[in-house]
Amino acid sequence: VGKLVFIGFMGSGKTTAAAGAAAKLGGNRAADSDTLIESRLGRSIAEVFRQDGEAAFRTHEEALVLELLGAQDGPGVISLGGGAVGSAAVRRALADGSHRVVWMDVDSDTAWRRARGPTRPLARDRGSFEELHARREPLYVQLADVVVPASRSREIAPVLDALDELPRGGAKLLWAASASRDYPAYIGSGLLTGEPFWPETVPGRRFLVADARAARLYGELLEPVAGRVSIMPGEQSKTVAHAEIVWTELVRHGATRRDIVVALGGGVAGDLAGFCAATYQRGMRYVQVPTTLTAQVDSAYGGKTGVDLAEAKNYVGAFHQPSAVIADTATLASLPPEELAAGYAEVVKTALIAGGELWERVRAGAEPDDPEVITLCALTKLRVVEQDERDSGLRQVLNLGHTVGHAIETVTGYARYRHGEAVALGLLAALRLSGAGELRAEVRELLAARGLAVATDGLDTDAVIFATARDKKRVGEGPVPFVLLERPGAPRPGCTVKPGELRAAVRELAAR
Ligand SMILES: NC(=O)c1ccc[n+]([C@@H]2O[C@H](COP(=O)([O-])OP(=O)(O)OC[C@H]3O[C@@H](n4cnc5c(N)ncnc54)[C@H](O)[C@@H]3O)[C@@H](O)[C@H]2O)c1
């Protein structure tokens, strides 16, 4: 009998979320493995650790968890102690396809604040606590059907509705939390190209706004649609003039505020369609259906929508979160190799910001379209957006490499480089500015190995430097704030760089 199983680190709110889930499902109370062990042994966990040692505790824990998971009846909702997933037998049982696993995702600072103290034997020393947090994360990621931010432990009902929709067979659901709206992001191979999927939690008439190529390849899988607009592939379609075409087509098709725009394609279609949804009749819902690597790892999440001006990139737009994201990683199979490579630059950027497991996988040569890598990238972005939806500080870290990257795109008329190709160059500049020579060399190799240019001819370096001054992060007459990197996992927003250093970093890109 399938159970709903909550996993996660100490202080992640598993018990609270499990209680909420049990209340919603209306059955028995949730079972909590730690509480059950304490009552069976008649001692606190701290005492068991002290008297018998951790290994003995784990043996009890494993037996009890396997019993709970295998029980024909008994509680349908179970919350597991943070370390229970350390047992291979428990992991096998969780992954057997019958259960639904909910990972409550907590960052290590919050976990430490909540869990530290004498009652938890593994929360006494900060250093080993953080190490344990990092070590367990890959296990949680691997087992989770759905990832839920710890901040939503008291609001689990909508997550469970979205989870009900998740097809079985390996796709994952990330619960995207932000100040303005929460939404489900479904990521997995075959979500459209298999049995076409649409979340019933997003009802309404669908109006497809699509990149023409993506529409031809995948448009039918989103039927029924009440109207469709195709836009020419390419960054040059991300303009106010194209937005007007989309608005006009929406009117002609009779779209109303109750309807849904379905944005199908890469970042260009997503940014443009999202912007049109944000502004049409002052705002309608939209669903992102990303079909490029850039869009699946980055642009489909977080609600930044907009268009370019000839003078500067992404200069007009709106924050507008989607109502859902459906990312079928199998659609990447039709992507031309250069587009996959361009998206890889955003993968590397995200891995540098995240550090930890994601960076280790990327530097070890993970395939860019590996669904697990895509999921980890999306998770990294969503964690940042949850804390700073409107780009008032932390979110700027997502722009690592983008100040120079955007400048390169602008001065070359959005025609010479793909966005990701410009970001690859921008990343190298940012690493030079960070004084991270060795890391720059490593990243340069990673990018080059995927066919990205790591140096470029004929770039007007003065124009690029001039264009960085238009970066949107700049406030008033102040200096352009750069995102620099202390080490993978430790980005620093809001840094000032000296003009001479910027010049050297940009010139280095022009050197073969
Ligand atoms: N909103 C954000 O947070 C955010 C984040 C990162 C990037 N972006 C934006 O994203 C844009 C770049 O996105 P992109 O790299 O996806 O480019 P894109 O949207 O131009 O798509 C690239 C190409 O791939 C084709 N294509 C799309 N899906 C395909 C598929 N499955 N098979 C075959 N061909 C396919 C398209 O026709 C197009 O020619 C930039 O404008 C950038 O500013 C936005």
C-alpha cells in the first residue's frame, strides 16, 4: 500500500507538514519514526545515542521504518527521521514505486537555528552539522518525488494537490515558492512526449504563444488550445513590436483574463509570452512549457518576463510568476547541438552559484541534458527566488557572468551570439574579476569541451565596457555592481570592480 512519506533534514518541518497532510487526507494521524522509536525503547533518542551509540539507533530505525512502509494498513502518512535515508534498505523501499516521497528542503542556516541544542545528538557542533547537511542532500534529491521549501510546511495542501497530478515514472515536482505566488514545476522525461500531461490544478482555456519551431514539433501535445500565435525563432523576436503582435492576436482570438497563455519554446518565447500575459488586460495566468536547455534550467522559473530594447537587454518587463511549469526533458533531443551548448553555459553558471553536489556533477562532466542536473539547476534558482523575488539583493547572484554577457549581446545587435554563448564569455570575465584564475581555467575547459567559444575575434571591447554601464543592477549614478565568486557555492552580489580590471577581463576574451 503506497504511503505518503516525508523526508528531510533536522528542522525542515517534516513533522508539521506530515500532520497537515494527514489532516487533509482525513485518515489516521501521521506516524513519526523518531517518536515511535522513543516510545518503543522507552528512552529519548539522545539517551539511545549515548548509551548504545548511533549504529544501534540506526538498526532500530531501519527496522521500524521498513515495518511502517510495508504495513498493509496503519498510517498512510509517515515522517522519517533525518538520517533514515542513510540505510540502503530504506532507500530501496522508498524507491520501489509504490510510495510518494516528499522532501522538505531546508537550508543549513535555518536548520541549525531550529535544531541546535542538547536534545539532538547530531546538532551540537556547527561544522559537523553542516557537513551532514551537505552529505545527505544528494540522498534526499534522489528519493524525492516532490521538493517542498521548509517555509511551506504549514501550507502543504496545495502541494499535495499538485503531487496528485504528477505522473509516476521518474518525473519530479518542485514546489516553487515566492512572495507573490507559489506554483508547481514539473520536470521529467516524457511529460509531453509520452502521455501528454496538463495539471488539472490549472484549469481554463489555453492560448498557445510559441516559438514557431517548438510549435511545429510539440504544439499538438498541448491541445486543446483555443488560439495560437507563433513567433519567429531567435532573440530578435523579443521586442515590444512582437509583444504587440501577440497582444493583438490574443484579442482577435477572444482571450480574456480567465484564460491561460501557454508559453512554448525557449527563453525568448517564455520571456515574451510571460510579458504579454503579465500585461494583457493587466495580467492573466500563464504556464511555461520550456523546450530548450536554457529555459529548462533557468528562464522558465522565477517570473522575470520582458523584452529587449535595441539599447539594452531585458529593459522592459514585469515580474509575473507562472501558474505552472512543465519541462519535458525529452524535448531537448531535437535541440541543435549549438543550442544545447548555449544552454550549458547557464548550467555551469548555476552550478558555480550552487556549489556542492551540482558543481561536483558538472565538473565531473555530467551531460547537460541529464534530468537530474536540470532538476538541481531549477532547484538552485527557485531557492534564490524564494528569498528575493524582486531582485533587491540576493537574486542578483543569478546574474553571475551576465553583466559582461548582456553587454556583448547588446553591442553585437543580438545577432552574433546566442544568449548562452555570450554568458559563457561573461562567466570567464566574472571569474577573472573574482581573481579566480584556476577556477577560470577549469570552467574554460568545461565550456570549450561542449563546443562553446571561450575567446572571440573582432569584439569591440570599448563598446562592451561602455554597455556594461547600462546594466539593470546599477542604481542611479553609482558604479555597476558585479556578481563575483569567492568559490563555487559562494557568490557575492554588489561588488565594485576597478575600470582597469574590467578592461583587462574583457580584453582577455578577445585574446586567442
Ligand atoms: N527570464 C529569465 O529569468 C531568463 C533567464 C535566462 C535567460 N533568459 C532569456 O532567454 C533567452 C534565451 O533563451 P534560449 O537559449 O532558450 O533561446 P531561444 O528561445 O531563442 O531558443 C533557441 C532556439 O531553439 C529553438 N528550439 C526551441 N526548442 C526547441 C526544441 N525542443 N527543438 C529544436 N529547436 C528548439 C528555437 O526555435 C530557437 O531557434 C534570452 O533572451 C535570455 O535573456 C531569461
